[in-house]
Amino acid sequence: MAQQEVFASVLKEKRVFRPSKSFSKNSYVKSMREYKKIYRDSVKNPEKFWAEKALQLDWFRKWKKVLVKKGDFYKWFVNGKLNVSYNCLDRHIGAGNGSKTALIWEAEDGKVKKYTYSQLLKEVSRFANVLKKYKLRKKDRVCIYMPMIPELAISMLACARAGIIHSVVFGGFSSDSLKDRIIDSKAKLVITCDGSYRNGKVIPLKQNADLAVGKCRSVKKVIVVKRCGNRVKMKKSRDLWWHQEIAGKDIKDKFNAVSMDAEDPLFILYTSGTTGKPKGVLHTQAGYLLYAYQTFKWVFDVKDNDIYWCTADIGWITGHSYIVYGPLACGATSLMYEGSPMYPKPNRFWKIVDKHKVTIFYTAPTAIRALMKEGDKWPKSCSLKSLRLLGTVGEPINPEAWIWYYNVIGKKRCPIVDTWWQTETGGILITPLPGATPLKPGSASFPFPGIVADVLKENGKRAKPDEGGDLVIKKPWPGMLRTIWGNDERYKETYFGKFRHIYLAGDTARYDKDGYFWILGRSDDVIKVSGHRIGTAEVESHIVSHKAVAEAAVVPVPDAIKGWVIYAFVVLKRGNKESDRLKDDIIEHVAKHMGHIAKPEKVQFAEDLPKTRSGKIMRRILKAIAEGQEDVGNVTTLADPTVVDKLKRERIQ
Ligand code: WT7
């Protein structure tokens, strides 16, 4: 059963919610008529559309050709030169906005730090000079493993300024995951932090980084930000303190932004796929920047006096595109929060909204559901009157949570943009435009201008309304990934292998009779746990690496708060006894080696797994068992059909 159906059974919401006249009047795209016209023109000639939009950026040299195609590989703005950090900083200062607040940072303990565009440029330039001092050059890789502190954004922008490719690894990942990512990108330098705060506790990031870096020969230096003041070991001749380096007498305030080719790499961001090995999604300079810029501007309808807050972690693509690059490219004020939504109380988000007068708020359905569960008294204890627009991302939002968000947080006054996109797409592809689109709760609605989205059946034909099928994008767009780092073959096969020359998203979707898109969930071996993308193969290989485990299979099961959780079937090696302690140990093993977000919620021991005669594990059957379905479908192809009943009896509720 698709997640959407699980939730739809809770609340069938048929109303359509329109933006108020005053909202529409002041927005960039003011009506459906206007959207339809822009859309029609944009897809008739996407190159013309994007070339026009690209003129909004500052170029060191204009491009010669907007788009060049070679098989399934695309180049945008060929021969153009620019610098992303220049566009995010210098450009606004040049326009007289240097004293505008670029970043507001709130620490978990409530401390606030603000950076104007001029101050941010100075910090970024100084740190770019530190990177230069340690001989990092254009196209080198730097791995950033940090919590949500300003130095994270500063590091990214400093890399962009110097033409260095950054690879941010989410601070919640374990040392093993970090190690794999450093090895794959051959990073020369790692930037990390002594620790990070989460729910008032210190998480020792430097320790994890040490374990990883010890096994990576490419890494020459580690720069450490002092955040928590906890004791850390500093390895002589390798580890450097950020605050000491940045204060160096030889470090200047100015760093000339390096002129980058439009198609030079900007960053690598690893994400989970079908196989065990995470994919290094590669984004390049101009196309990515333009796409983040234009989508941020129109989807969040951002104006000069907005205070915009996206609650994602910068370790994911949402934070890259919609905390750092999109907002700063637009000259907006972007808020960054360090800690947990529940700390010290479940009204923390709403208190931050009131304190900083946040006008645009962007979060994940899982956070909305978790906060909704805490009761209305928390948001009701705050005013929330500064809010004018809300957004969601990461997974389908169930209509019940949508309505709560709309009524209780937005006070029926704020449109909600349900934005569908992926690490690979660089920015938002399917979304309402808040001043134009009548909203249907649970639907991401329509494609952004320039985006040709469709739903295809197995045979490659277009699905009929409500029929459902694979979500695909039929034309290239500037923000799309260019390849998988070091693996062109995997890029072609994963995204263009199923339907010729058509981008396969890996989601199942349908469109309704009015043309609204409804995303139903992943169609591959990826599980969205609290909106985080987890590869089943990766989790399985970590479970199997436990000394007591012979074999494992994991499947998703629906969860009211997290959307989906991981259910693991585990076969032990002979001589090991099943026990709750061993279960906990296996769960902890996954947390330690992969990260907390990948922990199985439920572990069921099994003597055997349902397999075909050729030895293939039948995950479809395991999924049905985990969900508690009476009828698990056809079992005749199984080598031993009797295993099914036993597994059904011992299912973990
Ligand atoms: C997958 C991509 C895009 C930034 C965060 C996640 C799911 C994302 C929505 C939405 C339904 C959504 C899809 C997609 N997803 N947004 N609004 N409605 N599903 O990036 O980690 O690369 O995950 O997230 O399944 O394929 P990601």
C-alpha cells in the first residue's frame, strides 16, 4: 500500500485552497493564467526561457551556447564564466545592500549571531585565503563534516569562491559513512567541529572525523571549529584550529573570486540509491546557481524585507539550495537554526518564528506531524503573525498534517508550497507558485516553468489521469545533476536506463483530471525515513557486517510520524541465540557504522527468508508480512513457501 493511501484513509480532503487576493497581487506570478502562459512559453523553448533568466546573474564572460547535449549528458551556458560566491555576496554589496542581513544563526541555547552581506564576504574571503595557504586549488575536493553553525555556510562559500569542490557530509552520519565519502571524492582537506549540540547534549564530531580520516590517505589537513569546547585530540601537523587559522596575520580580508567555467563542478553531495554504495551527485556552477536562484525567487516569492527560514540541515540538498545558495543568490535573509525542534520544549520552532519575525517557513512533513502530535497549545502559545508563506519538502504530506499546518500554523492566511524535488534535480521541479496555484492538500501540483514532467507506464506510454506510473522529466533543466562522481555509467543507467533519454525520478506518481501531480513514494529500494533518504542495500550490508548475522533483508513500513520506518528481517549465524539484547546490539551496530537515521525500528529474527529457487530474496513478500497483510500475494515461486507462515506469526507489531 502506498503511503498516500495509508494517510488518505485518515482524512479525505476535497477542498481547494486559493491564495488571498492581497497575496496574489504582490507576488511574482499572480494567477493561474499567468503561470500557464509562462509555462507554455517556457517549455516551447526552454533555452530561450533560461537564457533570459540567466541575465539576472553576474557573468565574468557571457555564454556562447545555452545548451549542448551529448547522449544523456548536458552542458548549460557553454563557455560562460562566473563565480557562485561572487553572485551570492559581492553582487549584492555592489548594489548597495552590504549592510543587509544575509544570515541569522540561532544556537540551540538561544544565542544569536547575525552576518550582513559585507561581514559574510569578509569571513568567506578570509577562509578562502586559509584554504589557499594550505595549497588547495581549483577543482580539489574538500569534505565538510559539520553541524548547523555559520562556519558550515562560510566553508561552502569559501570553496565556491576559490573554485574548490565541496562535499558536505551530514553531521548525523557515522565515521564509516564519512570515510566512504572521503575516499570516493579523494578529499584533501576535511573541515569539522569539536562537537555539535543536539537536545542539550554534545555529539563528538571530531572523534568521528578522526576515525574516518585515519583511514583516508588523501587527507592532508583537518580544520576544526571550536563550538562546544569539549576536549578533542589534535593531531600534530595535520589538525588546525579554525579560529587560529582565520586570525592569522598573513590572512587577508580580500580574496578575488576565481573565474569558473559554467560547467566546472561546484559540489558533490552523496545520496542513497539502489546499490549499497552511495552516489556522489555532481552539480556544476552556472546551471545549478541559476536554478536555485529562480526557483527560490518564484516558489518562495521572496521580497526584500522577508525573513526566510528553512529548517533542513545543510548536510542535505535542501540546505544547499534553500539555506545557502538560493537565498543568498537572491540577496535574501536566511535563518539557520542549530538544534532540535523539541529543545527545550516543542514550541521552539514557533518561538524562533516570533523572535526573528520569520515571514517564510519551510520544513518537512515529518516535523509537522511530530509537532502536531505535541498538541495545539505549543503553537498557540506563540503569535506566528509574521508568517505569510509556508512550505514542505522531503516526502508526501498527508492531508491531515497539511490542514493542521494551514490552520494552526498559517492561521488560514498562508499558502503552502508542497515542493517536490531531489538531490539530483538541484532545485524544486514540481510545486505550487504561491500567488497563483489553487492548492489541493497532499499534491505538489504543477511543474515549475521550463520543467516537462510526466507519468509513464511500464511500456513507456503516458499514463492516463489517476492511473499512476513512473514520474519522469522529459527535457533537461539547468539544475540537473551532470553525472555521478567518477561513474558516468551509473548515471546513464540509473536515470536514463529505463526510458530512452528521459530522466527517471525513482518515484511513483499520478496526475489527476486537473493536471495536479500526486507523488506516491519511491519506486526503488530507497526508504524515506523522516524524509531522509536511506538505501535498503546499504542498511542490509551494515546489518550483515555484525558478527552474529548471516543474512538480512530490510523493508519499509508506514509510520504515522516518520512516514516510513525500517523493518529488518535478520537470520543469525549458527550458534547465536535470539535475544532482545542481540536485537539492540544489531540496531546500535547500524547506528554506529552508518548513522542514527538509518537505525531499523523493528528487527524480526528469522530462520529463513522467502527466496526464489534461484536464491533471490522476495522483498515484496517480506514487505507484505511486515505490514501485517493477510494475503501476501503469490508464493508459488518460492523455494520453500512454508517460511511465510512462520514469519507472519512472529511479526513485530
Ligand atoms: C525524494 C528525494 C528534495 C529535497 C529533499 C529530499 C521525496 C521530496 C517531496 C514532496 C513527495 C517528496 C521523493 C524524492 N520527496 N519532496 N514534496 N512530495 N515526495 O531530497 O533526499 O534526494 O529525496 O524525496 O521520494 O524522490 P532527497
